[in-house]
Amino acid sequence: MDSKQNNKLQDHKAEKLKEIPKWTRKYAQNRTLTILVLMAMLGLFSMLIAAIVGFLLALAVTGFRKGNIILGCVGAAVLAAVLAALVKFYIYIFAKFGGKNKGLLDQIIDRWIYGQEGFTSMPQTKLTKKRKFLDICLGIVFMVCILGSMQLAMLGYISVKYLLPLMALFVVPFGVYQYFIMRPRFGPVILIFPVLYAIHAILIIAGVPIYFTGTFAVPLNMLLPIIYNLLAFMVGHIYSRYALKKIKSLTHLEGDTANGD
Amino acid sequence: MEIDKIIHEPARLRIMMILAGLEQADFTFLTATLSLTRGNLNRHIEKLESAGYLEVKRSFKGKVRNTSYKITQQGSKALAQYWENLDAIRQSGQS
């Protein structure tokens, strides 16, 4: 009886060990906090640049309009200096993290966030020239659609209520396409974004008032895809914690076994 | 039917199974997940590497030196064969 029970236990252990590759893959695919931090950094930097340039531009224009030449010239000079500094900064950034060093920034952030856990990687899909061209074309089409719908809503051709459902027509397919591009580096967590966005759009059509109205309605409604993307990456990170716990429980060795030959 | 003794050792089996799910993993990840000492992990890795089951990649991540491991094609085949043999033995034991 004891030997039968022992055999069953061994079988169970062997079956559990077979699950290790599945969980390591899930863990590696869901280390998404790196992307979240990268997106937040990019967002904050863009906002800072927009605020500085916007302020200086307003200062220069106001100065010239009111006949205050000194204020106008100072504003224009500082704006030119800021733009020159920005160009220099972009050249520096490209030299450090572009070209041959592509992906270095991701690695630095990844090491900063997940350094203690070590480094893992999933195979990357090799991009053919045809595929690269297709991705660029789709990216351009996507940007034209985004800017076009924004413009249409601002000019009043589309009611703010229908801006999100209209955008869902291209944001959702693009989100699904993004999943196929990013596979297997990222897992199905990428699909959270298009799914949530589609549900949101359907609810608006059904009459639920879940959209922004007022002066900044258009830009605020346009922000939703970013929020859902951030949410998807956050869910991914939380899931990676669970996957890591699972790997550790599956690979745990007792003291003697661990130190054996 | 013979069981591959190199893979059959519990720590080495786990190293192989971890790497089977990934493209590559580094030394820190393996020590952290397996809770092995650095020396012990090194010893197991050396055995797997000399058997041709693992490939070692030494590189620099910025200024930090990094050692990553990747399962070879031979290693993947050996691991699949190991499970096949083990399952066959388990089944013959049950019948």
C-alpha cells in the first residue's frame, strides 16, 4: 500500500515538474512593468516638453502682439534655445539608445525593476523587409485615423458621444494586430486592451454615459486607449508575480537534494 | 530503456525545465528561482554544458557582465527523450 502511495506521489511530482516551462514562459511574457515605466517616462517627458514649448511660444506671441518687443524677443530666443537643446538631446538619445544599441533603454529599465529576479527572454519574431513595411504602413494608417477622428470631433462633425465607438473601429483591430506582432515576447495580456476598449464602445452605443464631455472632451476621450494599455501592462506585471511564485514552488528543492550531485 | 543520469538529477532537471520554456535566462534568475548556492548551480551547469545540453552566452548589459544560458537542440531532444522514457517506466510499473 505504501509503495503504491509512494508511486502515486512520484507520478504527481513528475506531472507537476512538467508544468515548469509553461510557468517560466508566462513569467517572462508578463514582465510588463518595464513597458509601463517606459510609457510613463515618455508621456511625462512629452508633457513637459509641450508645457515648456507652449509657455515660451505664448510668451513670445503675447510680447509681439502687445508691442512689448523685449518680451517677444526674449520669449523667441529662449524658445529657439530650448528647441536647439531638444535637437541635441534627441541626437544624444539616438546615439546612446538607437541603432546598434536598440533595446538598451528597455534593458536598463528592466534591470532596474526586475534586476533582483534576474534576466529572462522570450524568442523575438524575426522581421522580414515585407513585414517591416507592412507594420510601418499600418502605423501610418493608424495615426491618420486617430488624428482624423480627433479633428472631425473637434470640428463638430462627430458628436463626442460617438468618438469612442468610432475609434473602436480601428483601435480594436490594431490592438489585436499588436498582439500578433508582439507574440511570443508578450502573451495574451496584450489583448486586455482591445477587449476592454470594445466593451467600452459597446456600452456607449447601448446608452451608458461613460465618456468625457465639456471643454477638453476630445483629448480626454482620446486618452482612454492609453489608460487601457497601462491597465493591461499592470495586470501583466501582477500575473508575473503569481507565475514567479508558482515557478518557485514547482522548482523548490529540499536542502540535501539541492546540494546533492 | 535508460534514463539520462545527467538530466535525472533533481536540480539539473529543474534547470533544464526552466530553460525549456524560455529563449534564455541568466545566472541570477536560476539562483533566485532554484534557491541554489552559486557554487552549486555552477557545478550543475558545467555538467549540462559539457554534455552539450546548454549553451553559455557571456555578454555585457551596459557595463554589467551577464552570463545567460540557453538550452541547445540536443538538450531539448534529450529532455523530451527523458520524459518519454520516464513515462514509459512509470506506466510499465503501474501495469
